[in-house]
Amino acid sequence: MAANLPSRDEFLQKSLEVITACAICHEPFDAKHTPARIRSPDDKCQHVFGSTCLRRWLESDAGNANTCPCCRAVLFRKHRVPKFTDAPSARAFNPRWLENLTSRYEHLFFVKHLWFGLWHFYHGNNDLITDTDIEECIHEALADVTSDFGLDDLLCVRYEHWPGMQEAAKEMIRAHYQADEFKELTAESFRTIWLPRLEVVLGWKVEIDSDDEEDMDMVD
């Protein structure tokens, strides 16, 4: 093996490299552009770069930014970066949508629970109501339907219908404030006001007949 090694003079002449410039930007080192040596976890990579260029590279979003720019030795665990897409999810997730409920009784149950939940804003003497407050009431009504009907998945509202749902909820709140007291959701108001209102928002299609009053009595 020693026979394959260069002589001292040959080594000093050919194998010593004085590093004066950054291998990334090729600019010379100076007081602001100081050299920095990499020390990889296994100490096999010890390449030298300008500290500013090296940090910029290692902190970038490049796919291989956790490696040495020269030898590609892996230096550290790379942060995972989330990627967003409009494509359907590959997960086995099949949410149950409020829009897909076809039972008049289920519609009425949701509307009554939403109506009652939104009354608490007036009851609590709170005149400043945020969109988050309204969203929580809608979610509570969805959870009530999910629980009482024994659905396997939490009932959800599609994203595109949220603005309309929030506005319908605000109309219910205004009705409570105008009444100055809690009013039960009657069959007449359900038939003529709130069911048609949510039909517009959610696209519900349902036939209403003479059993309205009986259905109202069945929903707690």
C-alpha cells in the first residue's frame, strides 16, 4: 500500500489545496463572507463553504437541502413540508353530509337544535356575536343529530355551504332578539320560514304534508 502513496514532495506540491473562495457562490472569503467547514455525523464530509451561502442552502426548501452541496452527504433530518392539493383524499374517509339527509324528521331535528342553541346568545345578554360563536353552535347541532341518530361518522357541512349556513344562523339570532323571549319552533315557522331557508342553503328537497305538527311533537 505504501508503494501507492505519493512522496512527500509530490504530496506537498499536488495534494494541498488552499481554499480561498466559496464553492457555492465562487466569491472569495472575507471578513463578512467567512469560511465554514461541514462536520457530518460520520466526519467523512468536511467540505468548506462560505458560512452565509452554506446556511442559505441548508435552510432552503430544496429537496436535498439537508446534504453537502459537494458530496451530498446527508447532514441532518429534513423537515417534512406539507403539500396541499384539490385532489380527492386516498384515505378511507366517507363523511356523512348534512346536505345528503333526506328525512324530514332529520331536517327538523337539526333545525330545532340549531334554533335552540342560537337562542343562548340572547339569553346570555350578549350583543357581540362572532362568526366563531356561530360556527360552534352549528357544530353542536350537527353533533346532536349525529349522536341521537346513531350515525357512524360526524355529520358535516360542505365548505361551500358554510357562508349560507352562517347567514341563516344569523337570521335565527335576529329573530330571537326581535322576540325578546324564547319562542318554540312551531310547525308553521318550520314549514314557511326555516325549512325553506335551509333548502336554499343546502339544496334539501322534501315533501311537507299534514304530519308536520306530529313531527314537531316528536322532536325534543
